Amino acid sequence: TAAPAPRLIHVVQPGDTLWVIARALQPTGDVRPLVDKLEASRHGQPLRVGEVITLP
């Protein structure tokens, strides 16, 4: 079997927003699709400093 694809991980820092995190995970290009994924995964929950966000 193939190894699972690596996941993107970000630890929330003071001042982070979903847009800041998306840009950190994807330094170039349009981050709107990634922000949409982040928003969907949050289910309306606010970010907490120290929280680990993992994306497939």
C-alpha cells in the first residue's frame, strides 16, 4: 500500500487569521480555496492560540 500523503500543519499564533494561515501554508497563488477549506473544517469555531491545524 502507498504511504498516506503528507499533511499540512500550522500551530496558531497570536494575531493569526485563516487568511494568514492559508498564506503561510501556500506562499504563492490564490489562497481563497484553502481559506474555504479552513473555514469548512472550523465549523464556525474561533481560532485558539496554540491550536494545531491540520489539513489533508
